[in-house]
Amino acid sequence: MKKIIQVNERPPLGQAIPLSIQHMFAMFGASVLVPTLFHIDPAVVLLMNGLGTLFFIFITKAKAPAYLGSSFAFIAPALLVMAQHGSPYADPLFSNPTAEDTAKHMEAFSYAQGGFVVVGILGCVLALIIYKFGSRWIDIVLPPAAMGPIVALIGLELASSAADTAGLLPGSGESVDMRGLAVFLVTLGIAVLGSILFRKFFSVIPVLIAIVAGYILAAVLGLVDFTAVNDAGIVSLPHFQLAKFEVNSILTMVPVLLIIASEHIGHQIVTSKIVGRDLLKDPGLHRSLLGDNISTAVSGLIGAVPTTTYGENIGVMAMTKVYSVWVIGGAAVLSVVCAFIGKFSALISSIPGPVIGGISFLLYGMIGVSGLRILVDAKVNFDRARNQALTAVVFVTGLSGITVNLGDIQLKGMVLACIVGMLMGLLFYIFDKLRISNDLEDKAA
């Protein structure tokens, strides 16, 4: 049985460094993807991911292990804002940008930054409201029969993303690259078997070992492009720019607050189950939400993208049983260093999809299992029709592909399932209160 390294424990430096590298590698692929989609400098994003994580650890009094990576929730509205402000990249056929095109695009992105900042500030206001009025409402509107499947959906709805990243979902008329499949299977196999068979310190770094082995095989098979590594400078400075604020851009972005709040609550609950502590109570949902949104606001202000607690790193904790905030903090420091070392960040960026997909395939599944564990630990009684209906509707809502549009914002997957689960939980709570009230009136009569 693996030794559990708890939240406040500080592993020896010789162990902490590879454990931190493991966390950084786990988040890197997805986190760098967001600035790539926005056509901005990934270095400033790596810098703010690291600093944001350190903000989070400080604000939560080092009691909530979480790595903050780039948020995907803002992609659609941010791209819309950039298109509205004349970004040349709004044309899907656009290529070969000139210096003038790049300047125009960065100006358009600055308006999206303004939206990031305002959403972050509103998230901080929400944290203060929760601090004032408490979080007991979560137990009322999200009972275990709803929370279990919602947490499971955090991982399950990402399953296709892991397969797509690995190249296992080719388009029509295409076939799976057998080289990529081999790399995917080796990476996944080492991660799975390593978590079972490795002993001593190797038993807590199976993800890191799998990534290194997968990368070496990918390089041998010719799947790694070293062009960016060769072109990168040894030392580089991130590109900073200040946000610009415009009402329409802000209003386009504000509905994302609903998504990131739901996502944050789900991540904190699943992390609580993994580490064996109720993080919603200590350090408190208000603190973790505040840390998350301060990071988002500061990131947007200086030219980076919004941040969020990362499922990949939650999966690493679930798999390795290493929950130390010292390890998470070490990963944050490494991310900051990477922002200034061009060749190292380019080397990590060169990790091919089959390697990232192989690791994500397992880590997302670990999150899904954590959701099922909530149902087991809470001993949810599925003989009760209410629990059956609640779990069934939440699962189907999340997995059905149903999309609800609120202006330019799409609600789907786990977020929509969370909203539906909360509405049903609140409805059942009201029914209970009415029934109790009617019973009391009948007895009084």
C-alpha cells in the first residue's frame, strides 16, 4: 500500500523535485493549449499559472492542494470578443501574419483581457458573499446523489478529449497513426502498471516515468518536432500587455462566472474526497474561490489567460496519494522558471499528443472514479426513487450533449448537469419543507 503524503507534509528535496516536475508535466499540455488557441505568448501564461498557484496556496493557508492552469471556460467568448474587435485570426484561413496583423490581434485580445479581469473580480465578490452567508446551501441543493455523478462527469466528459489528443479519433476517411497508437499504449501502460508494480519512491512518480518513456519512444518513431526547441532562446522574457475595458466585451464574458463557480465547487469536492478533508469548510469555499478568482483577475490584467484548478493534477493526487502543497508549490515555481527559460518551455511544449493523451486517459478516469466513490462513501440508497431520479437525470444531462445557450455562452456537460442537479435538489428540498409543514398542520388540526 502506498504511503500517503498529506497536505501539510514536506517531502525531502530529492523526492519533492521529481514530484513537482510530474505535476508540471501533467498540466502543461492542456494549459499551453489555451494561449496557443488565442495566439499569444505561452510564457506569460506559464508565469501566471505558477504565480496564481502560489497566490492560491497563500490565500487558502496552504490547506487546499490545487494547481491553477489555463481555463477552457473562457475560450468561446474570448474568441468572439477578439473577432468583434477585428482580430485577423477570426478568419479561419488566415495565415502568415505581418507585424501589423500581430499588433491588431493583440489589441483585440486586450479587450478580452478586460472581460477576464471583471469576471475574476465578480468571482471574488461571490467568495465574499459565501464568506458572509456560508456554504451550507451546497449540502441542500447538491446532495450526494447529485454530487457523485457531477464529480464523475468532470472526468468522464473529458474522456473524448484525451482520446482526441492521443489521435485515436481520426476524421472521416482517415486512419489512426499506428506510431501514435504505440506511444499512447506504452505511455498508458507504464502509468497503469507503474502505479501497481513500482515500489518505494518510483511508486509515487509513475506519471512522470510514463511521460519520459512515452516521449523517448515518440522521438525514436519521429513524432517529436524539435524545431521550436532549436529556435528558442536560452533566456526569454514573457510578453506583457495591459487589459482594456469595454462594456460589450465585459457583458459577453460575464456569464462564464456561472461556469467557473460550478467547476470550482466540483473540483474542491472531489479533492476533498481524495485527501480525506472537507476543504469546503477548512480552509473554506470562500478562500479557495477567492484565490482562484484573484489569480484570474491578475492574469487578465497583465496579458495572460484566466486560471482554474486543474483536473489533471487532481488525477495525479488521486493516483499517487501525494497531496503535499509543498509539491504543488514546487510545480508552481518550476512553471515560473520555465516562463523565462525558452528552450526548456519549448522542450515541454514539444511533448506529442499521444503522450499527453495516454496520461490524460488515466487521470480523467481517476476523477470519474472519485465521483462514484462519493456515492459509495455516502451510502446513497438507490431504493429511493428520488435518488435514482437525481443521479439518472444528472448523468444523462451531462453525457447527452445537450447544450443551452445564454447569449454567446454555452452551458453543457458537467456545468449544465450541475445546474440541473442544483435545481432538482432545491426542488426536493422545497417539497420536503412543504410536506413537513402540511404534516404539522394536520397534527395541529
